[in-house]
Amino acid sequence: MNPYRIISNPPVNSITYLGYRITERCNQSCPFCFSREKDIAFDQPISEIKLCLENIQRARISTIGIMGGEPLVRHDLINILKLIKKFGFETILSTNALLLTDNLLHQLKHLVDYLSISLDADNQPLNDHYRGIGQFTAATRIITTYNPQIHPFKLKVNTIVHQQNFHNGIDQIPRFFLGKPIVWKLLQYTPRLDGFKVRDQFQITTKAFKLKSQQLQKKYPSTIIAQRTYSINEKYDLLLLRPNGDLQINHHDQYQVVGNAYQDEISHVIESVWHQQTSYYHENWDEFERSYRQLN
């Protein structure tokens, strides 16, 4: 059991959740991607990941979200997850599911507390236009066969809501998981990094996003729907760790580097962000609670 895990109350001296990009490589090229950063082509060896995990543990962070890029492109993913669990962290794995075979799912099902799958449309042609050929089939296979009696992890479905799927494409997504204990997370398209280049094609207002979310919640009252809005003035609520050790927070239309896990104590970095925004601990905790704890 993780001695640092906090379930019902926000932490008073740290954040709850850290996003760990174990790779910047990906097997897709989604046109609106806000995670892709092409300046880091290498992956950390496990020895360096271990150093970072020690630093994360000293910062009293309870949960690590494994992300990319696409984390499943790493052939040593299972060993990485085993190491993370050895440290006692709660784990989230975010994936497009294209490489998630039955064998791999069997290997990682006891190493992951939450599995997060992308699905951006309720039909194959539209979804695969955004997410790449085969992604619809891969994602819906995992979602429709998910059984909490067999799979010990919790499941979350992520949908990026944007200009092109706003009116036609997402309303029927819940048909794949109605009646199952799944969180459907709606994320307002974020024009950050590469996503900023195509903002005119995908951007929607926060008002429109909230209205759409309300309509969907009314249509599916028994479905757990979490929302993540985007604003140029949004509060800091994330901490990302990249393969080169850079620690970043969400800041306007960029990610701002606030430290480096190889050079700085993560606890000190977190404290410095807190001094800039004293709600940082609570904002991070609240984002995690809304996205995952509703399943507990």
C-alpha cells in the first residue's frame, strides 16, 4: 500500500498527481495533438527512471500517470510499470490502444490502477480521421470487453471535443460503455504546442464546450462525465516530467519549464509553483479527483 496516498482530502504540502512522459515517440500523428514535442527523440533508460521515481517519492506524490507520445511503443513498459509499483505509487496508463494486445493487457492489468483510452468519435471513419487508421477498432475493443470482475483496473475514456466533432460525432460514444463503471472525460480542445498551429480548424469556446457537456450529461444521466475546460488564463493544475528530466506546468498556450528532476528536488519545484499560485495543491488534487476518484 502506498503510504502517501490521500483519498478524500486535498494534500496540504504537495500535489497528488504527476504526469510522466516516458517517451515522446508515438505511432500516430493526430492533427490537433498538444503533447507532441519533436525535440526529444530519446527515451530514458530504466536506471534514470529509477532516479526520477526516487525524487518523485521524496516529493510525497501518490499517483503517476504514464503517458507519451504513446507509452506502449516502449518495449520495456512492463518493467517500468513494475518498478513504479515497487515504489508504491498508484498508476495511470494513457494510451491510444493500438498496441494493446490481449497478451499485453494481461501482463499489465495488475500493474495499472487506471487505464485511460482515447476515443474522439462514435464511428470509425470520423474517429480514425482524427486518431489514425485502426484506432477506433482498437479502442472500442478494449472498452466493450472491459469487465471490472475480470480487469482489476478502472477504465476512463477520453474524448477531445473540438470544432469538427462538436455537432456530429461524439453524442453516441456512451453506447460502447453504458451500464459500466467508466468515467467519460470530455476535454476541450487545447491549442497548445503543435495544436496551436491548427487552432482555427479545431478551437471552440469554453461556453460552447460547457453547454455541450451539460447536454450530454442530461442525455446520459447515469454516465459519469468529467470535464476539462481550457482557458488562456487557466490555473496551474499539472506537473509533467519529460524524458530529459524537465518539469513543466500548464501555462497559457505552452508548457512552462519550472525545474529538472535530475538537478532539482521536485518537492522544492512544487513549492515554488505553490508560491506563485497558492491553490496549486488543491487544483491538482481536484483535477485528479474529478477524473478518477469518481470510480472509487
